[in-house]
Amino acid sequence: MKETTIQIKADKNKINAIRLCLADKNVSLETEFTEFIDTLYRKYVPQSVRDFIEKTELTNQAEVRKKAARR
């Protein structure tokens, strides 16, 4: 899976407060954002599209393993 970076603008004081409160629960803001992205993905991306993406990723992984085995 290829990853990308998302940048958003938010109030610095709010972000700092969130980070402090999450730290008390041993949770990172990044983890929370990742889980939120996954929730949005499941909610809005149709199952057929998710299935296609999953099959494409599996095919790509198999090709990488084949190339590595040839070396």
C-alpha cells in the first residue's frame, strides 16, 4: 500500500489540547486520524471499489514477491 500525506489547518491550541488529552490515554493523534480515514473509507467508498482496490494490492504484492524470488 502506498501512503500519502495530508495537511490540514487547525487551531494550534486545540491541537495541543487534543494531543495532551490523548497522551493521557496513550493514544496518538496520528492513530486517531488513521482510524477516522478508515471509517470514512468504509462509509463512502462502495464495496465493489474496495474489493477492486484490495485485489489490485494483492496482485501487486504477488508481482513484487515473484520479482524478488527471481533475484
